[in-house]
Amino acid sequence: MSDHALNPAHAGHDVSHEDHPGPGLYLLIAAILTVLTAAEITVFYVPGLQPVLVPILLVLAIVKFAFVGMFYMHLYYDSKVFTTLFVFPLLLALLIVFGLLLLFSHLQGVLSFVVP
Amino acid sequence: MRSVSRLNKFVGSGLLAAMVFAFFGCGNFNAPMQTFASGSDLAKWITSLYIQITIWDSIVLAIVLIVLALAIFVFSTREGDPTEPHEHESDLMLELAWTIAPALILMFITIPTVRTIMRTQPSKWPANAITVQVHAHQWWWEFDYPGLHIATGDEVHIPINRVIHFELYSDDIIHSFWIPALGGKRDVIPGQVNQITLIPSVTGEFYGQCAEFCGLSHANMRFRMVVDTADGFKQWVAAQQAPPVEPQEAAAKNGEKIFKNAPCAICHTVRGISGFSKQYDYGFRGPDLTHFGSRGTLAGSIFDNNPKNLAMWIQDPEKVKPGARMPTLGLRGTDLHDLVAYLESLK
Amino acid sequence: MAAQPKPLAFEHPSYLHDPGGIWSWITTVDHKRVAVLYGITALFMMAVGGMEAMLIRAQLMVPGNHLLSAAAYNEMFTMHGTTMIFLVLMPLELGFFANFFIPLQIGARDVAFPRLNALSYWVFLGGTIFLHLGLLRSIYGLPDAGWFGYANLTERMYTPGINVDCWDIGLLILGVSTLLSGLNFFVTIVNLRAPGMTFMRMPMFIWAMLVTTILILLAFPALTVGLIFLFADRFLDTHFYRVSAGATPILWQHLFWIFGHPEVYIMALPAFGMISEVIPPFSRKPLFGYPMMAYSLVLIAFLSYGVWGHHMFATGMGPIADATFSITSMLIAIPTGVKIFSWLATVWGGRLRFTTSMLFAVGFLVEFTIGGLSGIMHASPPVDLQQTDSYIIVAHFHYVLFGGVLMGILAAFYYWWPKITGRFLSEKLGKAQFWITAWAFNATFFPMHFVGVLGMPRRIYTYAPHMGWDFWNYFESVNAFILGFAFLLFFINIIWSAMDGEIASSDPWDARTLEWSIPSPPPAFNFAAVPMVTSRDAFWVRKYGTVGTHGVAPAIAGGAAAAPIGAHAEVEEHIHMPAPSLYPLIFALGVFLMGVGCLVWTRLIIMGGAVTVMSVIGMVFEYPSFGKFDPAMIAESTLGLDHRKVGMWAFLGSECVFFASLISTYMVYKDRNLGGFDAMILNIPLTSVSTFVLLTSSLTMVLALAAVQRDDRKWSVFWLASTVLFGCIFLGGQAFEFTDFVMQGLKIQTNLFGQTFYTLVGFHGIHVLIGVCWLIVLTIAVARGKIGKDRSLAVEIGGLYWHFVDIVWVIIFTLIYLMRTVKHA
């Protein structure tokens, strides 16, 4: 099955998914994603890893995100236009998240929940 | 005749306003809220920056208008002219110039801006600063002096040449505390305590107003700020700390009874007579009236404080101040007269 | 090359001509007709918004006026702002001019998604009506909390009536319409340009629209999220903006201005584009500094996302944030200055023709410069503390939005009207309109700088006499009425011209861009033959042979005789225009019903939702080439990509901002929770299983796509059905999780954790649900043989959506579940 799909000859007419990988690679990616998710959950439960929890989890999440985006969503094979269309908003979204977190962490200092 | 003099005033104040604008606040006419102000250190810093940026803006505007006028009236031809215009599409030096020149001008604006930001938002203030807690309500201002045990509404007194530290609280929604003569505004945000710190440098009575839209009577949420001399402030504090004046006249005595028995006392404090009670906390309260008679204005500072206005206000608050929380009590005749007499006696 | 085309009678009827009558307008998907519908609606709303402005000025004419009550005044300024922004400026720029001229300027036959375009219009109309729906209940039923709708004034406790409900839902509906138009135009510009029209050959208006659509895609989601929170607060009793639960109303201001500042450029950039189209032909010169003009647009757009805080200097963000936002705001002045000077340089040395259009363009240059410069003052936080919420701000943004944007639109009206209708607007009336506007606009709004300096706050329905404001307010009001008169002339001009205007040739201005190469008004298919573009100013080059005018013999200047290039060409045999459709209207009706349902009868929401879903499905299968791989289309497309796929990716980009707003709200509010349930309630084992399930569904999804692409129906159905199954398992897990939490006592109203958790994870769940429905439809279609290899695109696009939902879950699982003990703020 994977031989068949890895050979793009049959998909000749469509430029947009002519280079798409086949089930073999998809299964490989799925295995990697499963392992990474298992790692995430393990990290969560191991008490000794708590101090480095955030960086590890963030890295793992970014790697999973990138794998799905690149292979399942074919960004790695498709036109770079699509990557641009997706990555630019992603960066902007990150900017918004970090901006708001910074702004509100300042606010935390001047808050009073006790209404006088 | 009246309308003519009014028109004169319109024109007069208009021309003056234009001159104020032209000469950056050197005018001396009746505009109590004008923003080229110098009543405090804060106001002076802001005004200085304001003038700098206005000058830069004017220069740039003049350049653009001159270039436009030259382009239209001198360096162009009109329809029907036989010469074809030159196909001038780009000029690297020119384009670099009008990218870099504004950037330089912006530096001259940004550097003093950042310095003024740092100056005007101190994170510390001296221990002897006078703290005034400003509580914004829909639609009036309450001022508490936590160290002095004074509470007042619509009118706030501060001494000259002392560091004044305003803490801004809101019990309901977002308002904005603004006294143009003494400097800029700060939003008053529920759940958040904002600050303004300033040193007033001129005595006098200054106008303030809520600047953030806060519902129906946003326009009727004003206040007065009186900057006293050091002695004047001391006297005012002493007078405010004193217990309320005992009513002397018969009318005022009767008025006190009415005040106690009518719902007034639920929301309004007169020290020793009534107190705002948590038990009846509807989420809003009225101003402390212990020394109501000493104030110049009433009802969110929209009326001068005199018996006639007070009677009008008590009779139908909603009519003169849309959405006012104070209920109509249906008082009339002698009752109304006596209540007014009592309240005005609370000097 | 510069051969003189011979004048020729047009054999093809214009787009306005259709024997179908009114029905043909209701079902139209022709971008030109949709544009006309937008134009009529927006012009009507312009009259309404103008009346509201007149009432505002009448009330403020003298101090202590009693013409309007406080309630009526608050409604008037709220609706004046909302109307002019959402129902006049944006629809005129996007719906009317961009819709009409994007395809014409890039040499396309229509927009990328014609039915989506009609759908945008009908949804827009629904939103417009919805904003005014409160009038049915009471004459005081209009929204009254300001166009900016600052929380917590908008909470039910402070504004109990239907007014703010209509505003909230109305803007949500309008947001859908705007987002879809933005998406549509973005794909059109990116992928439907005529052969040879590279990015650096596009007319500047197209550049402006390209950047504008990106702004729309990436700014509106923030507003949508803010409005959804407001909706939840008002209808579900949550506490997104309520201090009593530990929330802060400032969150609204952040979300609103993350949208709101780009929104300013969403309005301003199209006007920049229009001015860039108008000045060159009337100066008989090419646009000066084209590359810098284009780059400065991009730079302005980029910076506009980093300046939202300058609307909030008075809220006490702290000195560091103030300084940062101040500097980024000032930086915008640099690219804006480049634009102003480039326009001046275009005029410089030109052979000027002062048509009405050109007059308005020059007016724009002056007024916009004034507005831009006063903006620099407000970008300085200390100065802004004396200025914000005072009349100097009113002066500033009217110089930008009226003196700038609206003058740009008027210039565009006089310039493009002959192309739209085939008739001229009267130059005589137009010039009268211009000079009256020029006087009255400045006389109305310049004195607002004075009253601002004199300390008059905004949004006050009454003011005391002797504040130094009396004269100027009187003066402003009188001139505002004169300004109203100028617009009366405009409306008269439009009506007169439509009925009896002078007939215009195809190229009446001797213009430079492609839209002038076809008849006025254009035929339904726009271009008989798709034009080949070899340079900037494509039509000019065809007429005269060079980019500039240098060396052209004066004899052929004038151009009035030049006939449309396409007129004598053989109409290509296979021009195939999209068929009319009623589904857009039905969809809009469904959305409208859902909105009404929120107000009056909950069951109506479900009915409206059903209508909406059915219309989407109907629309999909109505289109015979549904999901079809179309080599001809891809060959014609600019990027060699299918525009459905481009559209999907652009949409997913927009979704990133949507989820970013939800996620940041969760992270900000999580640590402000005032006790009760918190993230420790989260069931990690259950969610871990859900995560595996969703990841597996992504695998089955790609396997399904691979199966469809090799035309293996059995396996396609199997993998698609598996995906549906896994999706359902995930949804079931989520339903179990939510039920479990509710049973434990955590409701959406309980506390900040509850509401932010339920909205974030709930909206992800809704995306999964939509994905599952989508996949079910695909599965059935594949099983019935409707989707094979040639239509695999349908599965691919559905798959993209599905994978996106999956990667959002990857983030949510990490940030919300696994990092539940981490403090963010």
C-alpha cells in the first residue's frame, strides 16, 4: 500500500497534490505524534520534571503542531504561499498573546479586588 | 438687546479661543477647562510637550501645504497646455529624504515624550503627600481624605505647593477623572486603582468633569477643585472635621426631622445624624451632606448651590439630571422649604 | 502597439441589463450587481447617519439645549459612529468600489467566490437591519453605549434594554459579512490577476485592497471574540467584564482596540488607494514612487497591530507600555508621510485637470494631512491625557475619516461613476458640492480643535454656558447644516445622473488602468478577452506605448475617442459565468433568524441555524463543479493554485487570531480567579485519551484523502467514516467532561476559570462539531459516488479544516490541561 502511494505517478494531473506523501509517511508521523503525546503526559506526571515542565511541554507542542502542519496539512510539499498565509497570522497571534500577557501582568500590580 | 450682547460674547469668546489656540494658552479669558494649563507641575510638563509637538506639527503642515501650493499653482500646467508632462516616476534621493526627515522630527518628539511619561507617572511619592481617594459614581464624584476623616462630594479642596496623591476608585463603571487646569485625566476603572500625583502651583477654583462616557448623565458628572493656600486648607479641614451645625431656625429644625424620617438618610450621611448603611446598600449611595451648605455647587456640580436650585433638585431629580439615582420623594410646600433650609444650614 | 482602436458598437448588453427584473437582482452573483446593491444600501445609510449627525449638532448648538433628551442624544452619537464606520465607509469602500473594481482592475471576470460575495451582501443587509431592530420595541430602542461599547457600561446591569443586545449581535453579524468579503477579495487579488499582472504591476488601489483584506482577516476575529464575551455576559450571566468576579472591563478595551486600530486602516487604506487612482490620470503622470507607495501600505498595516494601546493611554497601562505604544504609533507617521509626499510629487509637474474628482483628491491631501498630524499629538501619552475623550479627538478623526476617507470616496465616486453607470455625474453640481464641502467641513471640524483645547469633553449631550465653548459650538452647528446641504447636492446629483446624466464613453478621463478598456457600463463578463498585462498602467501602455507620457504626440492625447480594447475582439466562446443563486439570501435569512432568536424566542435560534446549515449544503451541491479539480482554472490563476485552497488557508490564518484571543483571555483570567473551581478540576487521563483520539482522526483524515486521490471509494468511505467516528468520540469525551464539571458544580457562570475554560474549549468543540458535520456530508457524497478523484479537492479542504482543529487542540491540551498549575500573568 505504501509503495503504491509513495509512487506519485498516478496523481500526475494535479500540481497541488502531486508530491503528497503516501500512507507510509502518514503512519510514521502518527507514530511520532503518539510518542510525543505520551512524552507530554509522562512529563506531566513525573514530579522531578516539574521545574522544566513549561519549556519541555512548549517544545513538544510546537513540534507536534509543526508535524501536523507540515505533513498532514501538506505545507511541506505544497506551495510556499500556503505556508506564508498560515505562518504570518500565527506570528501575529503570538504577538497578541504575549502582548496581552505582558500588559495584564503589569495590571496585576495595580489591581484591587476589594471594592472600597 | 440680550441676544446682541450674547452674540458679542459668542464672537468675543470665539476670537479669543482662536487667539488662545494661536498663542498656546497665553490668553486670559473665561475658559475654565482650557488644556494649555499651568496649574501644577504635571500640567506644566504636559503643556510644554503639547507646545513642542504643536510647533513641529505646524511646521510639517506648513511644508506640505507650501509644496502642494507650489505643485498646483507653479510647477504644473493646465489642461490644454501643449507640453506633455515629464514621466517622472521615482527619485531615490527625494524618497530617502522624505523618509528620513520625518523620522528625525519624530525623534525630537519621542524623546521628550518618553521623558515626560517617566516624570508624570512616578511609582513613589513622599510620605507627607496628601492622599485624596476619588470615588466615581454614576453620576457624581466623592472625595475622601483617609488621613483627615473628611468625606465630601462634588467639591474637592487641596493645598497649594504640596504633593497631592489622587487614588481613583470606581464603584460601578469606567469614568475618567479630569481637571484640565491641573493636568491630564486618568480613567477611573472598577477593580483597579489608578493614580495621579501632582503639586498644584496656583490657588483658585478649577473645573473638572468626567471624560469617559458613562451612561445617561455622563454630561452631568462634573466637579470643582479648589486649591487653597496652606492656611486656607487648614481652616477648611477644621471646618469639615467639625460635627454638623445644629439647626437654629424653626424651619431648619423641622427640616432635620424630615431628613431623618424621609428616605434621604438611607443614602446620605450627615455625621451624627444619619449614616450610609450597608444594610440598605443598593449598590449606590449619595454624597456626604455633613457640610453641604459650605459647597458651591450641587447634583454633580451642575447647579450653583442655592435654596432655589436645591428645591428644584429635590423636587424632581430625574427631570434636571436624567437617570439620577435620587428618587422623587413628593415633598412640596413647607416640607420642601424646611428640608432645603436645613440642608443649606449645614455650613 | 499603440494602434488606435476603432470605435465600435457594443453587441453585448451591460451588466445592468437583464430581463429578469427584480428577481435577477435578488439572486445575482455578479460582482458588479452586488456592488450596486452595497452602494445603494450604504448611500441610504449615509443619509441616515448624516441625519443623526445633524441632530447631534442641533442639540449642541447652544448650551443647555433640550432638543434631544440625554437618552436620545446617546443613541444618536452611538448610531452615528456605528453607522458611518460599519454601514457607510466600509461598505462603500469594500462592498461598492472594491467589489466593482477589483475584478475590473486586475482583468478578472468576477471575484473568486461569486456566491460568497452575494452572501456577504445579504448578511450585511441583515446586520444593518438588526442594528436598528430595537426601534420595533421602542423609539428609544437604538444602541446607546457608544460605537466603542466600553465594558462594563454594556453589562446588563447598567444597560438593561434591548439596545446593546442589538448592537452586540448586529456587529457579530456584520463581522461575518466583512470577514467573508475580506476573504473573497483577498483570494481574488492574490489568485485571479490577469496574466502578466505581477504584484508590482497592480494598480495602487489593488495594493491598498490587498493589504486591507489582510487587515480584515486578522483584525475582525478579535472583535468577534470581544463581542462573544459580551454576548455571554448579557445572555448567560457570565463575568467576562465584571469586577465582582475578578475580571476587568479593560479586557474589552484590549480586544476592541486590537481590532479597532487596524479597523482605522481598513477604512483609510482603500481611500489611499482611490486617491492613488485619481491623481495620476488628472495629473497626466504615472504615480510617483510606486514601490515605496506599496511598501508603505504594507508597513502601515504591519505597524497597525502594534499600536492598539494608544487608545488606552488614560487607563493606566504603566510607563513602559505607554512608551512602547507611543513609539510604535509615531513610527506609523513615517510611511504615511511617504505616501503624502509621493502624492504631492505626482501632482508636481503634471498637466492638471481640475475635475470634481481631482478637487476632492486635493481636498483629501490637505485634510488628511491635518488629521494625520494631530494624530501625532495623541500618540504622545502625556499630551493625550489632556486630549483624549475631548473634542480635539473628534476633530482629529473627522479630519481622518471625513476629510480623508470620505473625500477619497467622493473623489472615487466622481471618477468611477461613469464606468459604473455609463453616465457622468454633473460636474457643475459636483464642483458646487466640493466648494461647499471644503468650506463647511473645515468650518465644522476645525473649531473642534479649539473647543478641544478649551476642554470640552466628547459625548456630552449638554454643557454649561460660559465655558468658552458657546460660540464655536454654534458656529460648528451652522456649518454642519451647510455640510448637510452639500450632501443633499450629492444625492441630487446621483439621482439626476442615473436618470438623465451625460453619456460617458468607455474611457472618459484618458485613464491608465484596465477597467477603462471595457465598455461603460461593462458587460456581465467584463472582459471579452482576458487582457495580457506587460507593465504597470496597463491600459495607458496599450494606448500610448510607454509607461510615462514622454514622447507621446499631443495629437493622440485626450483619449476620448479611444474605444474599448475588448469591444471589437471576438468574445471568447467559453465564457462561463456563475449561475444566479438564491442560497446567499437564504443563508443571510438564517443568520438573521438566529439573531432574532437570541432576543425573543430561543427556538428561533435552532430554526435559523437549520436554515443556515441547509443553505450551505444546498449552495455546495448547487455548484456543478463542486470540489472539482479544474486544470483550466489553475492554469489561469495567478499563483497556479486553486483559489478554494488559498481561501481555506487564509481563513485558517484568520482563525489563528480568533483562538489567540480566546487563549490569551484564558491565560489572563486564570490567575484572577476569585476562588472556587480552578484548573485542578481538569481530568488529565480523560483528556489524554481524547488527545490520542483526535490525533488518530487526523491520521485517518489524511488516509481518506490519499484514498480519494487514488479513486478508491471503499477505503475513502472507510477512512472518512473512521474520522467521523473519532471526531464523535472526541465530542463525546468533551460532552462527558463538561457534564461531569457541571455535576460537580462548575457552570459557565461560576467563576472566571469556568467561563474562560468553557468558551475556549467549547469553541474548539464547536469547530470539531462543524468538522464532523462537514465530514459526514463528505462521507455521504463519496459513498454515493459524487466525489471521486477529480473532486478530491473537496476532501482536501475539509481535511485542512480538520487538521487545523487538531493542532488547535495540541495547543489547548498543552496550555490549558498539562500546564494547569503554571501561573501566566
